[in-house]
Amino acid sequence: MNRQKFLKTAGVAGAGLLLAQQVKASVNGEGSKTGVHPFDLGIASYTFRTLSLDDTIAAVKKLGITKLAVKSMHLPLDASPEELQATAKKIRDAGLDLYGAGVIYMKTEQEVNNAFEYAKHAGIKMIVGVPNHEFLPLVDKKVKEYDIKLAIHNHGPGDDVYKSPTNAYELIKTLDKRIGLCIDIGHVVRIKEDPAALALKYKDRLFDCHLKDENKAEADGTPVEIGRGVIDIPAFLKVMVKIGFKGNLSLEYEKDGKDPIPGTAESIGYVRGILKMI
């Protein structure tokens, strides 16, 4: 039965969950033809932006994911150090690796300082952020002081700060190597660039990726379940294996904000299926 008939028969929710269960090959290499993949699949918690933290933890665990990059609705930026520590502990006690936080915008010096304090108190070793260009020297100082990485996130059309990973790379290539990139492949495609080519080109500073798919490679493209859109996901994953990427490929599912779990499960199942065949 082909994929289209299967989805029509089982329904999106059932298909996604069944794919996630059937294609059990994890990114750690279970069932892989080529051995162990050096990276992991993760979730950007913005995916579950309408869910509580408890429901988000439950959903991530049900999907068989252990890596979580948290957004401020689940770990508030203005929380006290004690609150940050307690919430981070709750996430880790649930068996999840709270590996990153973001996207965090840094439009002032104070916001740069706050971001690194926030990550420190939560025990997070990587910030996915958007620092204004004039604060990159301060960011360079902070990554050395805190030993916390900063992965700059591109936002595609309409973003005057970091439209493309190329914009970021050119600004950071001489800075501390703890400053790198979080390539959002959806936004890359919306400016008609190739995420696989960019990952290969900037592999030395690639820390993180936001996985998603888009209905068209245009500025007004909108998110869809991975595998239903125009992004060549197999080509991208093959490049990540080729370069020996050791970070996380984190799904950021932006469709169906009020009911994200079915589409998230379908997307994760599709990615796992591709990885099994690489």
C-alpha cells in the first residue's frame, strides 16, 4: 500500500502514530543499514506552544524523543533562578535531555546578559538565539565567560537580521567557535536556498537544526507535515549523515497549533523511516 492510500485509510493521527511505532529505527542507529548515526532527533517545544509543560513532556515521551529545546512559554524568560532550576529539574527528571533553549531574541545588551543567565540557571548548554549584529562582540565575550554555545537562527523572508545562515556565518566566522548556527530548513527553502548545500558548506559551525516542511518554496510558503511538502528531506538527511553531524535535528512543527500531536507524530515517523534507509 502506498503512503497516500495508507494515510487515507488510517487517518492522519493514526497513520502518524503507527509510523512512529512501526519505523522504530532511531537516529542512534537501530536498524540502520549504515550503522550508528551520530546525531539525535529532538523537539523544539514551540511545536507544543498551546500545551502545558506537563502535556508537552508527556507528548515528547510518547513520541519516543529524549532531546528537548525549550521555548519561553514552557520555561519563562522572566522566571526566577529558583523557578528555572525547578522547572529544568522537572523536565530532566522525566527522562528528557534539556539540551537547548530558544529562539531567544537579543535586541539589547540587557537581553544578551539575561539570556546567558537564564541558560546558566536552567543548566542549558546551548541558546538558539537571534542577537542583533551590534551585540555579537558581547555574545563572543559571554560564550567564553559561561561556556554556553549560541546557535544563530535564520528566519527567512522579511528577516532583516539573519535572513539566511549565510548572513550569520559571515558575521561569526572569526568569532569564538562556540558561536554557530541553527539552520531552520523551512525558512531556508522560503528564500529559495538549499538546506542540504548550506549544511555542507557551514558544517564547521552547525550546532542545531529545525526540521520542518513547506507547501512551496516561496516567501509565502506555509508549514506542512514533513514528507508532504517541497523540501527534499532525504537529501538533507543524507548530507547530515555524510558530514557526521553530532548535534540534534529538532522538529519544529508550526502547523496545527491547537492540535499538534498527530502532525508531529507523522513527521517524526517519516524522518525515522528515511533514516532507516540511509
